[in-house]
Amino acid sequence: MSIMAALTAMVYAPPVMAEQEPDVVVRALLISASTDTVIVLPGETAPSGLTVPLNVVMEAEMSASESDGYIMFPQWTVTRTITEDGQEETSQFLKRQESTTSYEFTEYGLFRIDFEWSYRDKDSTATVPGKKIEPMTFSIDDSEIKVYNAFSPNGDGINDTYCMYMRSIVKADITIFNRWGQVLRKISGSMDEILSQTSPQQESDGGYILELWDGTSNGETVQDGVYFINVQATGAGGRKYSEKSDINVLKGLGIR
């Protein structure tokens, strides 16, 4: 071989790369306080009904390592979407640069988990992006509403005030009216604003019993009969509520 041919072969010789191309297998483990576990894979959304605290383990099993000739660069990013005052807001919630990481979620919202990765041959300075991984999503919303249907405003100290139960509600619009549509009590706004108007009693699960109506209209106790309540509310994780119910006013009974 001539000297020129030898030099040409040296110039165009392909770089020596590791034999095994790297790859990853990704999943998220959602572990509740009762240790029930939901596994979410790329492109999937976890079932609804998740509550806090929720431990999330994010795992990326790398098929190649430095011993295979590659250096790996993993990165997890979690974003959170919430609704405040009717506006949807998305912000970065968590970022980790490790193949496996965990975090205990105590906040509500819609969460999106993204995993990105890149690698380079340990003998090279060129970084190569890995294949695209579809996001994984889950929502946390432990909100609840209970609307009751009777009370007895007769001053005997037993169920004299009409109450309802709310937990993890961010805002609500509550209207109580009679059969002719006359509004007898209206409360609306953020949960803090509602609490300030309803003499709340906090329960052991973090929810509140709210005193909504004393059974009066224009300073006088209303007559026995059927009245109505309409509740429009938004839960902490974005769940929408539209609750309607009769309210039976029974002054002759000390309803418990």
C-alpha cells in the first residue's frame, strides 16, 4: 500500500464505538399511604382518586453504563398544573438528574413526569440524545363534598343550622333558595372566603363542616317545607362539582 493510500485509510476509518447501543426502560411507582402501588408506564395516565401523601418512585433502567463504553446523562422533570381563580397555571415542580429518584407528594394538582436522557462514548466529547420517552401523568385530588337534606331550626340545640361538608375545595358558589327561586343565602369565593362566612368546624380528615344557613329569611324563621341548595365547586386537583339537593325544614323535629 502506498503512503497516500495508507493516510487516506486513516482519515476515513470509522470511529470505534461500544458494541451495545444504550437504551432505557422507564416507569413510575405511585405508592399510597396504605402501600397500595400503581405502576405508570410512558404514555399512560394513572387512575384517578390518588390522595396525599403519595410517594412516587421514578425509575429508569439503563441498559448501558460506563463499563459498556458509554457515559449516561439522565434527567427527570415534573411539572404541576393547578387551577386558581379560574386560571390554569403550569409550573416546574421538580428536577432530578439521576436514573432512579423518589419524592413524597403532599400537594394537589395534575402532575406530568418527563424523562430525558443522553449519552456519549467515553472516548468522545460528542453527546447523543436518547430516544424520546412519552410522559407519564397522574393527578392528586382528595376533594369531597357532602350535601345534607334536612335540619330543624327550632332552637332546641339539635341540628338547628343547615350544614354541609367540604374537603380540599379551592372555590365554590353556594346558593340556597325557596320554591319560588328567592335566594335565601348565597356564599361564594375561595375556600378561605367561604370559611370566613360559615363558622367552620374542622374534622380529623382535614375537611370542614360548614354552617350555611340558620333557617331564616328577613330575620324570621322560614316555614316548614322543601327548600333547595345548588353548589358549584372546584376541587384541589381540578375536579368539578355540581351538586343540587332538597333541604327539608322540619322545625318540629330535633334531627340529629
